Amino acid sequence: MNIHPIRLTLVALLFVVAVPALLVQPPAGEASAASTPAPDLAPEPRHRFASRLASRFMTSYHYRSPELDTAFSQRVFEQYLEVLDPNRMYFTAADIEDMSQYADYTADAVRTADLEPAYDVFNRYVSRVDERIEHALGLLDDGFDFTVEESYHFDRSEMPWAESREALDAIWRKRVKNDWLRLKLADQSDEEIAETLAERYENLQRRIHEFNNEEVFSFFMNAFTRSIEPHSAYMSPRTSDNFEISMRLSLDGIGAMLQRETEYTTVMEIVPGGPADLDGRLQSGDRIVGVGQGEDGEMIDVVGWRLDDVVDKIRGERDTIVRLEILPADTGLSGPSKVIRLVRNEVKLEEQAASSEVIELPDGDATRRIGVIRVPVFYVDFEGRARNEPNYRSSTRDVRRLINELRSEGVDGLLIDLRGNGGGALVEATTMTGLFLDSGPVVQVRDSRGKVKLERDNEPGMAWDGPLGVLVDRRSASASEIFAAAIQDYGRGVVIGEPTFGKGTVQNLIDLDNMSRDEETRLGQLKLTMAQFYRVAGGSTQNKGVVPDIRLPTAGDPEEYGESALDFAMPWAEIEPTEYDPVADLEPLIDLARHRHEMRLESDEELITLVQDVTEWEADSQRDTISLVESVRRKEMEEAEARRAARFGVQDGDMAAAEQGQPDDDSEASDEEGEAGEEDDEDLYLVETARILSDLIDLDQERLLAHRQTEQ
């Protein structure tokens, strides 16, 4: 999935926090946005002060030290347009040409605090939204003919701006027609559809009208920071409060990360240990189209909503119920939708802690036992560590304990599962690497002045000196990449999976409030990239990530996800390798094990099905248009249901009832079978990784035997 950097500015971790909602819906009976003109927004004195400070820090301390020249200004201007109109549904080419008068000095405008152009562009955006909503509401009166051969281009992010308002009218006619058809396929009546869509479009307009001066400043400043590179950001006072609370782990919610894609809110990642993770049904790539409160609260349509507003609906108090209507990733926009019921809760440390299991594989007449340690995050109790408490909690300590337990169970090899591990404490990546090395350097950290600091494991000895594998995926990032890279560079183990995310940079927070002229005026915070990670062999983990020794069949092109897919990401780089002592050269064995894996891909029925699923998903994900012919869409929907039913072993009637969240005598059993099927899909990667490690053990034993026979 191509994750856009500006969209990432709106990515939200779904946990309740003790701050006011960003947007408050007007009470029933108040005038709607359609009849209430939006106020013209303008910068405030505190925004001008924060702008000057941000420019100074970004140009003086950022790892990249950008020059605020014309080329950079044009980049900021384009990023700001993408913040406001990423799918090019509101502005026309004439609007862009007119507003381009600001393009050459938007970056310098941050330095001089000349913020009026940013607000002028935003006020025009609000006006264009009003025009589009008025047009969309007018289309609801006559309905549509769904036998006409035409399609809707739902992803316009790379298309030219519409040449005129008439051209936008044509685009919006197809958008509204597609919205109508999706609800029609969900068996809503024409009257219900017209009412649902009218409410959807009016809600969209109302939310745009409710933006305030602070939010416009935040949008513009993030266009500036993300034009330098994607991990730097401006955090408004409200965002800063959210961040501080999340760092204290005061988190309640469902445990998911969302992003905005076209008019849909899409699940980017499931947080380990959260309610969604433990439930198992919500998956990365699912699109959320409705949110309902409690067992029977009204299902609110959220298509077209701002991400923050969707998050506010999903957040809630612990032990309360939220219902999500989703379009599953594997059925696409054709549907059908399904309803998932989740109980909001705290993401418990115990659920995020390292855990273990044993996979048993046939080995001739015997059984080979592969131990697996799952590490969802690199965690440490910093306060307990600082106080030198004897039993403070850390991922390294937990993994050491699990290794000892697995050794007592007689495992033949060990897998460290880092799938979905987005990082954590650098010290833990270093000390955990030390469990598998005698001692030595783990990672190099280079700051903006070129000074290199070496992070080392200084504890002699290894907790595990046997066969080792590391399982990674595209969501393995930062500290996970440091660990995997060190294991790979030392030749200590084999890395299996798909290329990792590629985040090899270090960010520091600068609290602008410390420079405020008075205690009442809050300015927010800056997140600045100030250093970069390098492997002991000299290459960076930035941009390229860690390329596995053996790749598993997964969907998508590595160039289209992760760090390399982000605009203005810092490039891969290389410095001098540090002195370290490799353990072994595993490449000859890895080549042979890779061949055995490829043979299984052609002979193992489960792996053949997995490859077919990956191929189908890739073909569907490349689509950016969708048919507006009802018969075609119904056929696509039926085929998607049939594929899911075949995959999960569920009867068609049971699958339909489960997907729609309808009461059915067998619906509970159907859900359980569906979840088990999805879990099996995930476990297949783990089982195949265990097979690969088992192959390496066999090959190493064969090599040793051949060597002994040669000596004799």
C-alpha cells in the first residue's frame, strides 16, 4: 500500500485521551453548514511567532538542513494542496493557476511569518467544498440509471486537476452515483439512500466549516515540515497533549492505526495487544464506512469524514462497545460490508510483552521442534531501570527468560518473530541483539554534524548460540531493523519475510512552549529528524530497510510501501564499517534453503493457495476505477463472497449472514470459522519460516557430515 506522507500527518492511534474533541457537532436544531457561511480564517499572533521559531529550528538543527529556496517553496505549496485536496475533487486547474502566485515563496513565508497566503488558499478551499456539496445534494433528487456502461475513477490523486467547474460536475456525478450504488447493493431503498447520502454530504460540509485558525496553521506547518522529510512534523498544542498522554500509556480504545485514502478511512495497522488484535477480525487494509455506539446505536455513515472525526467516533470509555461497518480489504470497494463489534479496552502491557510457542515439524521418523518468540515491541520500564530495581520489566529480560524455557523444552532452533514490530527503545534493540552475540557493536548512530556514536553489547556470552531465524515484514521498523540488520551482518542467523519499512532516522522533540512569551500562550512542539542509523557493515537501514535473506510470497511491490514510498524520504547512505567479528558465512546454506522453499511453493497446496491469493490481491489493488453498472458490481460482490467462503470453508448463506452482521442460527459458528481461517493464513508464514530454519539445520548437519567424511 502506498502510504502518502501528508496522510501520515493525520494517522491516529485509536485510544481515548483526556482532551476535548477537536470538532463538536452542532446540537440538533441548529442551522446546518449549508445555510451558515463559513467564517474567513486568519493567522493569530502566536502562529506568527511559532512559525518563525519552527523555521529557525528546522533550518539550523534538522539532519538535512534545508535551504528555503524557490524549489523548496514550490514543494511546500504542492504539499499544502495535497493536505487540503488530496484526491483533486474540489479545486480546478484555474484555481491552481491563480493560487500559484504564492508557490515561489511559501517556504520563506514560514520564516517571515507571512501566513496570509496559507489562509487565503484555505478559505478558497472551503468555498469550493460548498459548491461541490450543493451540486451533490442536487443530484439526489432524480436517482441514477445503473445499466449505463460507465465507471468511476475513485483515485484521482495522480490525475490532472479538472479543467472547469463543469468537469468537476461530471466527476462528482459519478462519485455520487457510486455512493448510491454501494448502498443499493447493501439493499437500502432509494428513500433510505437519498437520506443517507444527504446526511453524509452535509456532515462533510459542516466539518469543513468547523476548522479553526489553529488547524489551518497546523496543516500549513506540516506541509512545510514534511517537505523536508516525512518524519519531521509540527504538533499543535492539542496534538502535543495527545502525544504526551500516549507516551504515558494512558490508552483506551480498540488499538488500530488509521489513515485517510480518497474518501475512505482505512486501517493501516493493528496495534499488538489491543482489542482489535485480540478479536482478530479487523485487518490492515479494511475500510471503515460506518461507526455505531453500543449494541444497537445508530450506525453513522463516515464516508468522506475527516480522519480526526472518525477517530472521535471510535474512541470511547473502557468496557464500552463500538460497532464498525467495514469493507474488507480482500473484497475491495465492491463489498459486501460487514459489521464488527468491539469492546474498547486498555492495551495491556502483558499483551504487548514477548511470548513464545513451539512449532513441531516432521523430521523423518522424528519430530523437529522450533521455538518461536514473538516480540511485538521493544519495551523497557525506564524508571525501574534507572532505580536499578532487580525485577524491572524489559523485552530483553523477557526474551532471555523465554529462551531458557524453550531450551528446557528441547527446541532445535529459535525464531524471533518481529512482524508488525514498529520499534521502541534503542537500548533494548542493542541488549536483545546481545543475547545472540558474544559481544560487540550493534548499530552506528550519526548526527547532523557527522559525529558517529557506537551502540554496543558489552555483556559477554550468549543466551542462545544455536540455529536462529528472524521473521520480518513491511511493518517491522526502526529498532526491529537494527536487530535484524545486526543478526544478518554478523552471519548469526537468517532473516526471512519481506523487506522491512526502512525507517533509519532518529527524531527529537523541541517544546516551543518553553519559548512562549507568556504561560497562557501555547505554541506546540516540533519533531525533528536529527540523526541516522547505520549498520555495523556501514550501510544504512534508511529507505531500503533490511532485505531478507529469503523472501516469502507477500502482496505488493516493496517500492510502493514503507519509507521508499514516502515523498522526500532521506536516501539510503553508507559510512565506514566499524570493526566487528562476523560469526559465520551462511550464504551457501541460505542458497540451498531458498531452493527448497521455492520447491514447496510449487508443490505444497497451502502455499500454492497463498500465492494465488497474493496474485488476486495484487490485481485488485492495482485498480483505480470501479464499474457503475449494477449487474457487474453484483457479480464482483458474489465472486468475492465465493472466494471468502471457499477459503474459510463457510457456506454461502452463513458467510452472507456473518458479513452483514445479521442474526442467524449459525452466525456465531460462521464467525469463528472465518476468524480461524484468517488466523491460519497468518500462521502459514510462521510455519513456512520454521520449515526454512529446519532446512538450514538439516543442511548444516549435512555439511558437517560431509566435512568429517572428507577429513577421514
